[in-house]
Amino acid sequence: MGLIPDWIRTEVYHALSVHFPIAFLLLGTLLKLVAMVTNKQFLTTSGSLLLYVGTITAWIAIYTGDLADGKVSRSVCDPTVLKSHENMAFYLTYIFTAASFLDIAILSEKINRFRRIGRTIVVILMLIGSVLLTYMGDLGASLVYQQAAGVSVPSEDCKEFE
């Protein structure tokens, strides 16, 4: 037995971390969209906070996905789904990262006159990212539920549980 106990399976970390960015980024997008219509500063601030935390947790999910990749790629029936899932994760995370940096830049007084167009671009980026996030989540669900990625599949008679 090495430094890390056998019961710690790194492919499980992805499943534990991936749901945070999904929730944060989708809710942040919704709040930013509603804030554009209602012009409520509280919703804008809340949406920004969810965008920043969601972007950070998306990068964590990508890292843990890389940890799981070695184990999962050997067990899936169609590795192209896994590759599409990974590519989509990078695309949407880059988009949300760009939205985060633009959202932070809007706070600067130097670009104050571009604030309205900047906020619109942030919301558009977040909407595009959310569509990609939904598709990427569908690919992830396909990997888990149709191809048993990262899941221990018991034998037909379940003898290992006796």
C-alpha cells in the first residue's frame, strides 16, 4: 500500500466536484439575465459572484475530470463521447472565464462608458456557455448512465457483496 489508500478513487472526485459549477453558472446566468431586465443591482452582484465561483469550480471540475480520464477512458464503449465531453468542458470554461474577466473589467472606472455594452456581452457569453454546459452535462450523463464511466459494475450474480 502506497501513500494514498486504495479506497481513495480519484475518478470519484470529478463526480463530487462537477455539480457545483453546473448549479453556480446556470443560476448566475439566470440572475444576470433577470438583472438586465429589472435593473436590480442586487441581482447583478449576485450573478457576478455566482459567475466567479462557478468559473473557479469549473476549472476544478476540469482538473478532476483529467484525474478520472485515465480510469474512465479504458472502460467506455465509445471514447468519442468522452472526448466530446472533455472538449465541450474546455470550451464552456473558456467562455465563462472570458465573461468573468470582462465582468471584472466593467468594475473599472476606465471603461465606465462601455459598461452597458460590456454587461450585455457578459450575459451573451453566459447564455452561450450555459447552452454548452447543458450539452456537456448531457454527454456526461451519457458516459455515466449508458457507458458506466467510472462506475463499478457488479457481476451478474452480485457475489462480491456477500
